Amino acid sequence: MQGRVLTVWVIALASALAWLLTHWLRPSERYEVPWLIAGVGALASLYGLPGGLLAGGLVLGLAAIVVGASYLPWLAMVLLVSVFLSDRARLRLDSVLRRQLQTNRQLALLVGALEDLGRLTTREAVLAALPELLHRQGEGHASIWVPSGEGFRKVASSGASHLPDAIAATGVVGRAYATGQTQYVRDVSKDPDYIPPTPTSRGSELALPLREGDQVVAVLNLERTQPFLEEERQGFERFARAVSTQLSRLAERLETELLNHLAISLATISSPQVILERALEILAPTLNLHHGGILMQQGAQMLLMARQGSDGSDSQSSIPFGWGLVWQVYRDGQPVFIESTSTYQGAPLEALLEGLEGLVVHPIPLPGGERQRAMLYLGDPQPRAWRKAERELLQAACRTIGLALEAALTRERLEGLLCLARDTVEAPPAQVYQQVLEAAVRLVPGAEKGSLLVRKGENFYFQAVVGFDLAALARLHFTEADHLVWYGGDRSGWQRGEPRILSTAQLSIAEVSRRTAPDDTLERVAAIDRLQANLAMPILYQGEVLALLNLDNFHDPAAFDTYSKEVARFFSTPVAAILHEVKNRNLLEEAALTDALTGLPNRRAFDRRLGEELERARRHSYPLSLLVMDLRGFKQVNDRLGHARGDEALVRVAQALLLEQRKGDSLFRWGGDEFAAILPHADLLGGVTAAQRYASLVETICLEGLRMGLNIGVATFPEEATDHDTLLQLADSRMYKAKEQGVAVLRQT
């Protein structure tokens, strides 16, 4: 300002001197008038209209003294115009200078605010600090609003303690958020949508949308009594864009840091459950959420593997199959974000999710799977607007968790197979089969129940089940041709050991089963008509199918997918080696338990089988009869015809007994000329009747006039004996009594 005053006075004095000099040099001419105009105009531009008129009057007086009054009217008119023009220029210049000063001051404050914001490292800190930083701009107040439910929630404010905590979406803030454009109201009293903080509110309002990326996430609202100048509005808009850039950068940095933290933290963990627990510990606080969990599908259940916070359902550790929100995400594979569950109209919420208002259920994808078998849920007791940056962060985080989880699951499967191979080295075949099947049901995604049919000769028999009654299925057997029909007729796939999937979405599984089932046992015991999906896999070893693995799901037609097949293939090779080893052991054991001459099981096999059958009869409460048989006439054949014909007699007796054997009964050669039979489900009368049939058939055998016969003792569990030894002693004593009395079967009363 001082420089401007000095400049004006220099111009004014120089103009006066130039006027006097011009008049002295050329008194007859009027070249001095421009100098007078310049001097008076300069003073008017500094002091305004009063100062200009005073200077003009002095000049006119001086001119009258020096040059006379002849041209004073004309000079007065010229000077008056000069004064008015200079005053107008002064006013315009003052306005420009004031605006420039105000703009410079605003820019300095905004630059300072941006520098302060640049030191903040979180979105929440930036939004909380903005109002205070802008309040330094001058009068009025500043506030930050974010969407919440059907309106907006105040995050922070400065200079206005009377502002409400929440407002409707119909005002200036709502318009800025909805349109993504700055909203300016010069006089709020004339805006019908204005929401006054107090009944007497007056002034101007400026609402500026703040973005993360291309999404409006908050609104910066400024109110003051004086209108905002155009330059100020432009400055605030540039400031809002800079803040938006800062918010976007913070969101990107948060995602990068979170993904790095997850990847590094989860890479060293081998347990799937610990991975999920650790992932939840990292992810929930990052989003300022304290309620959440991760579930994994196992059969017809979603098992809760990890939990954060308390959500009102502490006792629930799983979600049964149904049509709730979690199972909807499982079926659709798409996340569901809910701002407020109170107004949510979609799938019903499972009990585990009740009590949460803002909620997201997000699938954790596992590589290669169509079904999403792991679910993350996060919630807030208050409504929550899920920002696009949060959705993208959750998507990237779930991919990272899925990769770590898949690596851990692969390790777990490998360790499980190694343990299975170790634990089954010395285990009985029945235990091996059961352990193999249970591991398959546990490890193959989508499996709920299952069965293992093992080849014995030309047929396949049920040797292990999960979820069914093995005793009721053990009598069934199927040929390889039967299994090819069940498999789908693809002989090439069968011979390669490829898993195949049947689903009720494509055909009737029950109808396929009926083509090969010998009776209605599968429908009664295995509820085949309710089966929704089946994965069948031939267990192949060196080109031979050793067994058929069936995995079943009774709830979801799409339970098995490509991922299930991959896991089954991973499972197949080591299991084939285990079953091959069992087969070899069985062959050796059968050789040790089989009579070489007749092919019947021997005394060692009898002792083992009798204990097993008694335990089964005791467990299922049915009778069992034991027959002890001594061959009559054998000594004469040996003595008169030789040992070779004696061996022939034994073979022919064994063949005759086998012809009369019921399905489920067991025949044995004890040694020498003694045989035995175990008859499950036969009471005393049934045992005696069977013994008479055996005796009658053997009596038809004749070698060179020497006729064979039997003496048979019968004892029944539990009617006559309740343990192995007592039953055997009773049958043996009755055999000797029959021999003494010369009858085939001792008649009992």
C-alpha cells in the first residue's frame, strides 16, 4: 500500500512540473492539459472521488492564476470526467486486489490444510481432521457427512456444536452425494430442501462431494453468513479434488498393505483353521469391524472355523443346509453387502448373523472350484454403507486367503494320506477300508456320506460305509458290468480311474441305480431316491480296478465340481497303493486260513469268524446256530481205497455242503474228517433243519460201494449258549452223542 501511495504522488508532482514547464515553453498552446488530467486522475485513483474533486479544484485555481479564466469551464469538464473515470478504476482495482488477497489467503490456508492432511495415514483420520482445518478459513462452520441407512451420519464438524448427528438425504448434502457435483446455495432461506441446524439459520451453503476412485464416499459441507465468491468456490472444488486424490491413494495403500500383511502372515501357517483365524484377526480391524467369522462347507453343514467378537449366537458352531443367506452365497458364488438388515428383503439371515445391521457375506474362492465352500462374514451393530473401495479390498483379500487356504488344505490332505498309509500297515482289512472311506468323505469337497465296494473275485462287495448300515448292505454284490452302468458306460474313463459325477440336475440317480440293484435294499437302506449328487471313482492299480469309491450328497445337486474331482484324483493313487497292499495281505491271509485240499476255510478261520459273527448277532439281537460235523465212513475209504480216494471223498463232501449252503452261511473244514458251519439268523429249529439237509446230501456220496454220512451236533445262540466256548462245547458234545446213538442229527427237545 505504501508503494502505491508513493507512486501516485510521484505521478501527481511530475505531472504538475510538466504542466508548468509546458506552459512556460509554449504559453500560447494547450499542451499542458494532458498533464493536468494525469495528475488529477492519479490522485483520484488513490483517494477516491472526494480526493479527486479536491485536487481538480486546486488545479483549476492554480490554472486561473497562471493562465487566466478563459478556458476554465472546458478544463473543469475534462478534469471532472477524469476524476470519475479514475474513481471507477480505483474501485475495480480495489475489488481485484481484495479478491486477490482473499484468494491468496484461501490458497495459503488450503495448501496448509493439504500439507496437514498429507501427514495423516488413514481415511478416518483425514475425514475427522478436515472440518477443523477448514474452520481456520474464517467464519461459519465445516462438517463431514457419510451415508448411513436412508440418510447421512456426521463424522466430524467444527464451529457448529448445534449440528445434529444425522440428517435426511433430501437436503443440499444429499444432492451433492447423489449427483456427484458441487452444490452451492447462495441464500439457504430460499432453498426448500435446506435442512437448518437451527430455526434461525441464514447464509450460504457449499456442499462438496469427496471421492475414492470414481465413487462419492462423503460430503464436505461448508456454511457461513457471507456468500462464497466464485474464486472461493473454485478453490474449494480444487481442494475437494485434492482430498479425493488423497482418499483414493490411502484406499490403494490400505489394500496393498493389507494384502502384503495377509500374504506374509499366512504363508508360514500350515493349519487351515489357524489360517482362517489369523486372516480374520487381520481383516476385521482393518475395516473397523469387530464382529465376523469364517465358515467352511462340510457335507450338509457350514462349520464355523473362526470367529471375531460376539454376535449374539455364541452357541452356534455350524449352519445346517438351507435357504438362508450363507447358503445363497454358497450357491450363487456372489458376495452380498447389506447396509441395514432391518430393511433387507433378501434371503433370511441364519441365527449366526442375527444382531448385525451392516453385514457382508463374501465367498472365499478356492482355485478350480465352481462352488464357494468357504465364507467370510463381517458385520456391524450399526447400519453401514459399503464403499466400492471396501468391496474391492474384500474381494482381493478373500482371493489371498483362498490361495493360502488351498495350500494348507493340500498339505493337510497329503499329511492325512501319509498318516492313513502309516496307520493301515498292520490294521485289519475292515479297519483299513473304513479309514480310507472316512478320509475320502472328510477330504473331498461336497461329500456327505459314502461307501467303498471292494473287488473279490468277479464281484464287488460293500466293505465300508459312512452314513449307512453296513450290515444291511454287506450281502449285496455287483459285477464290473453293473458298475459300468452305474458309472455311466464310459469304459475308457473307468479303465483310467477317472472320477465321474451324477446329479439330479441332469438325470434321475435312483433310476440309474435301479438298473443294477438286485433288489430294493439300496432304496430302503441308502435312501437312493433322495440322493442329489454322487461322485464315483474307480480305484485303479496297474490297470486293475480294485474298488469303487462312492461319495454322496443328499442336499445339493451341484455339490461336486471340478475341484472335487481334482481332490479325488489326488486321493486316488495313494489309496490304490494302500488297497493293493490290503489285497496282497488278504491273499496271504486267505492262504493261511484256507484248507488247501477242499478250498474251505480252516480251523483258524473258523475261530476268527465265530467270534465276529457272535459279536454281530449280539449287537443286532438275532439268533445264530453252530453245526459241528464228523464224517462217517471216511476211515474205511482211506483204509481200503487209499489216501488219494480219501482226499477225493473229502473234496466231494465239501462240494456237497457248498451246494446246500445258504447265502450268508459259512462252511469250514476243521481238519481230518471234521467240518463246521455257522448259520446267522438261524434259531435251533432252523439249525436242525439245515443239519438234516447237509446230512441227507452227503449220504448220497458213494465211492466204490462205500457210502459217506455225517454226525452233526447243533447249538444255538443265545437260546442255549451266550459265549464262544459254551456254544462250541455244546455243539461238539451233541455231535458225539449223535455218533453214539448212530443218528445223523441229534433230535433236541
